[in-house]
Amino acid sequence: MLSKNYEFWFATGSQDLYGDECLAHVAEHSKIIVEKMNESGLLPFKLVWKPTLIDSVSIRKLFNDANADDNCAGVITWMHTFSPAKSWILGLQEYRKPLLHLHTQFNEEIPYDTIDMDFMNENQSAHGDREYGHIVSRMGIERKIIVGHWSHERVIKRIASWMRTAVGIAESSHIRVLRIADNMRNVAVTEGDKVEAQIKFGWEIDAYPVNEIYEYVNDVPAGEVEALVEEYYSKYDLILDGRDEKEFRRHVAVQAAIEIGFEKFLKEKNYHAIVTHFGDLGNLKQLPGLAIQRLMEKGYGFGAEGDWKTAAMVRLMKIMTADIKDAKGTSFMEDYTYNLVPGKEGILQAHMLEICPSISDGPVAIRVCPLSMGEREDPARLVFTAKTGPAIAVSLIDLGNRFRLIVNDVECKKTEKPMPKLPVATAFWTPMPNLEVGAEAWILAGGAHHTAFTYDLTAEQIGDWGAAMGIEVVYIDKDTNIKDLKNQLLWNSVAFR
């Protein structure tokens, strides 16, 4: 679901004005840069050296080869010497993948005692990168620019961060969302233009009758259900709440059958995210709860009440955070209720059932509790509290004439007291810069009550994805003030019309 054998190409620009010896040095230097970066252990994907580009023919071929290579998730460009920018036009016009402009040079320090004109001509990235940068800007091509010496850890970490965004850009066109039933009636924010989403993001969003998927659930062999229930019992704590254990187990078994049946359908039809709706459950005995939580933990995206935009964003962020060491987790989330006590302000985050256990802090338990919505039997769900620390909450909304991506930095905290009567997984956070400004800014921007939430991406990473998609991105962070945000939203309404 999550592992991809992506790589990134390192392309160095130059020309033959200074002779073969200079070009040999250029190739040697770029090879060293690639080798050392790969050896740093900081890059999540392999960097692949490519021969020096000195004319429009080689440049065009490099970019078209990158387009055609499924394993190539992006190209990093660097101008070692002066590379006439008109040579890059055709290749850049035809290039269709993420682009990073690394503005660096081979030497870290000016060799004050020995520098001469030969050195100046050979090591003129300050010159060549500006020429190249000009043509990319003139052509209006979205790219990431990173400045600094290639050996510095900060620079390599920024490249590593961009690589994850680039993979998100590449994977976006592969995301397929399974909608079980339709959007929740009379709800606006979970609606949207699915055709425009496919044009903009590459997402395929398809609906199926709930009973077509139910047949897969109903056909799951009893032995498979029992084996999965045993796995649940070995992995999670059980909170019986006075229920008979046999009755409790029967409710849990319903979720096990849903998990197996749903996953089989998702795999057969090649879907990567799923949407359910409590108002249309067909023959399902329970609202999918524990089953959806487990599917999210495996890497599937999810959105409730027909929210396909959030489901796709959760899947996207699962891909972008795959294989991060000591990852803290990514999940679907919903704003529920506030704590407005001065100095303790925050938003209690939860949902009826479906929060991913990847964000849990401490033990995860199974509870079976009544649910007033859905008119079905009491569903089993995983309950836990979320980790603390910085994170981001992301909302993709459809404004009718365009999409807007809202990215809010948040600080996750522990609640002041336990909530023993609340039988759902929860998180508690304060939006930046504070609850008062953060909530007002979110509402002004039109943010949804559902979010795609993660501890493991930065606002910069997800914002770069939005920029690459050509959509409006609104940041709410420690520097946000309402006056400037109102102006930004007004200007954006003109720029993105």
C-alpha cells in the first residue's frame, strides 16, 4: 500500500565554452555531490546522477526520459557554470514532474589565496543559477528552490522534505476513492466537483451501492473472521463495560468481517481510499468503525459522511509520510467541541468512530457502545488518546470556481482530565496562533469540520503540493493575523479565479 521504489534524478547544467577540462570537473563535482548526499542517510529516496547537460538536445532528452520513467519522481537541477537559459526552454515545456532548483556550488568557501579567472569561470553557480531561474520564472513553472551548500545538513534535510512532497505529487494521479453511498444530505462542505478534482489532482472518485460491497462482507468465511478477532484480542485491550463477553465478541466479529470484506473489494477494484455514510448502511449490521480504523492504519484514506476530498487527502498524506522513522501518525479528524477556559483553550477532536490508531499514545482498547445515528447495532471501535506535539490540520474545500487548501499549524496537548464516558478516540489541540485567531481565520477561509491530520508533515510540504497542483493555499500559523488574512483572501479571489 505504501512502499514505492521512487528515485530522483540530479541534472547539472553547463556548456562547452570553457573546454573539456572544465566539463570533466563539472561531472566529477556533481558525482561527488550525489554520492555524498546518498551517503548522508538523510534522503528518503535514492538520488541518481545524470550526465552534464550542455545543449537543448540533451536537456530535452533528460526531461522526456524522466517523464517516461515510472520510478523517477522528480528532477533536481543545478547550474555548475553558466548554462544559457534558452537551451532549457523546450525541455522545461515538455517536463511534467516535480522540479527542484538547488542553488548551490561545489566549493563552500572562496579560495582567497588561489582564486583566478579559470576558477571563476568554472564555479559560477551564482551566475548560472540566476540565468536558469529567470527562464523558469518567465515560463511560469512551479518549482521548489533550495539555497545553501550541498554538504550542509539543513540543505539535505530540506531536499529530503521536498522529496516527500514530490512523491505526493506523483502519487496524487494514482489515488482512487471508493464512495459507499452518497454525501450526507444537506451538508455543503463535503460536496464538491469530482470531475474538476480529477482534472486538478488526478483523483478518480467512484460510487458503489452499499449492498454491492456488503456482499463481500457477507461472503467472508467464518474462519477468517475468527482469526482476525483473535488478532484483535491479542493486540488491543478490551473494555467490556459490563457486557457479556460472548455478546461483546459477536459485535467485534461484525467489524472483522467488514474489515476483510472491504479490503478485498478495495484490492480487487484498486481503490486507495474509502468513504462511508451512516445514513446509508444497506445490509451492514454496524457502522464501520474498528474496520475503518484498521484500514486507515494500513494506509487507506478515509472520509466520513461522503467526504471524498478528505479521504483522498488522508491517503495522500499516508503516502507522503510512509517509512518516516518514528512517525507519530496520520488520520482523518473532525472538530467537535471547545474548551474555552482562559489559558486552557483548545478543540476536542474526534469522530463517531473512525480515528486512525497510528496517532495513539499509549494503550489502544476495543469498546462496543451504542450509536444514536445509523439505526444499527452497537458498533465496535478502537479508543485511545492521541500523542502530543506539533502537527498540521488540512482542509481541501471546493469554492465553486476553484479549490482552496487550508493548512493550520496546531499544538496537540493532553486533556486536563480523562473522559471515561466518551467512547471514542480523541485528540485535543490548540490551533496556531491561538484558539481565538486560529478559529476565526479557519472560518473566514471556509475550512471544513473534517480535516486530514498528521504529526509527520510540515505546512511547507503540504503547501508545496498545493502549489504544484495549481490551487490556492492558505496558511494559518503563528504569524497569522486577521487583517492580513482578509486581504490575502481578497487578493486570492482575483489571482485564482
